[in-house]
Amino acid sequence: MVRRSKGKGPVGAAKMISDTEWFSTQSGERCANLASFMLHDAALGEWADALERGRIVHFPRCPIPLPPPEDQDFLRQGLGPFLRRKNVSYYPAADKLSGLQAPASLLERTRRILRDHSLRLREFLERNMPGFTSAWTPGTSSFRPMEEQGRGLSPHASNELIHVDAGAYGATHGDRILRFFVNLNPARERVWISKGNFEDLLRRYGDEAGVRRGPLDPAAPERALSGLVRTASRALPMLRVIDTSPYDRRMRRFHNWMKDTKAFQEPPHQRFSFAPGSSWMVLTDGVSHACVSGQHALVDTFLVPLRNCKRPAPYHLLAGQA
């Protein structure tokens, strides 16, 4: 069943926070397209427009074939002793894996699983959103093995604190950050909270956060550095982390302010609970979010060129163009 209530979640559920609304996909039934919930039922189509309007596009069941059951069990149960980072990530441009220190056979199996998932998802999204994905840059395909609740990470590294994403492996220069999530936990929901979209939050909190609006044109030396980094990162993708831009610095300031400001983190929130086997995609630079509980998820990241967007994006809002 789909549960909706004012001021409380499911009956008898222990809750970390007091939310204004609750949405659950536990049954796997399609969700209602309710603006107050920020959810868009994938069955309604128009995914790119929904994403640009700050919606979470929700699939009750993942729309592409998932890794076989034995590979899912391997990801959930076989990687723990070998973890060296919080995520295990596959970089398609370099065909490399990070986050594990393990025997070669285990590394190769993990790389194959994430590579194949990345290819299936990329083909699916390019086929269904050809204009939106034109000339995009596929980023990492990651497995998140850790329980999100209570990890005790530093504020800027924590997924439990509400934020908008700023940068994806370095500067984006205004390109959009698209992330596609799959709850790979066979028994537990993955729970998110949100305080709304970027436009509303910038209007309400931008001045308090010290996020100014105005021209975002980089100086000539910075343009030259970015060009060199982009060229070199074709061979060494991780070089992108040293890139920067006026846009990305403003986004990082807002990101950090959100995570550092206790009053901002307080309710009201909107709360979403995603069922096992379900998936969802969202422009995470344009929708505030935090994952407050859940373990075992596949997360794929893509950079969508700003020129593909038909609606005002965070870049236009920060530049004072919208």
C-alpha cells in the first residue's frame, strides 16, 4: 500500500525526525504524481522535463535487468573485508575500479558487474531521453555497501545531512548532475528526506548562506586551466577533481552551508521510502536530499550538458539570468 499522512509516518515506525509528509513505495505500486511529494511516476513519461522541474522520477521496479541474483549476493556479502572506501566505484572512461583492496579475481568480478550495469543503464537512458543525454558524460557506476544511518562521518562527507550536490569529480561548469539509484537491498527500504528544490532554497536561504548571484564567467587563467584539465582527464579521469569554476565554488558554498547549519537540517522535511528493487533518478544539483537509512544501493552518475536543458538550471539562477 502507499502510505500518506500529515505529521507522521507509518503507524508504529520509529522515526528519526518529524516529517510533514511520508511516501512509501513498499508495495511496488506506482506512485501518484503529487507535486507536494516531488515524485513523478515514470509511467507518465516526459522524464527529462520532470527532472528539470525538480522531480524525482520513480520506477516501482528497476526498468533494466539487474545483475543476476548470485552477483547481487556477491556485492552484498563478498566485498566487506576488502573495502577501502565508503563506495566501490567503476570508472567507465578508464575501465578502472576503485574502493577495494582484494585478490585479482574478486576485483575482476566486481568490475564486470558494475561495468555491465553501467552499459545497460546508459543504453536505456540514451534510448529513452536522446535529446537530454546528447553528448553527456557517463561518470561512475558505484555500489554503496554501507548502512547510511549512524555512520558518524564528517558533515561535508555525510549522506545523512540534506544538501544539493556540488561538483561531480571536480567542476561541472554548470552541467547538470544526474544520478540513477537502485535499492539493491532485498528486504529493506532506502529512506530519503528533502527540503525542496534548488530554486526555492536559493530564494529562501541564499542571502543567509552568502551565496551571491551575478556573472559566472571565469577569468582567462582559470579557463586555460580548465581546458588543460579536461584534455588530460580523458586519459586520467581523476584529474578532474582539481578543476574549479565560479559556478562550482558558489554551489560548494551552498552545499557546505546546508550541511553545516543545524537550523536548516531541522524539520519540516518531505520523506520518501523506496522499496527493495525499485529505482529512481534525479538531478541532484537541483533537488535537496539526504539518505537517512538504507544499505546496498547501485548509484550511477552522469553529467548532462547545460545546453541540453530547456528550463532554468542552478547555473542560470546563480548567474542572475532567471
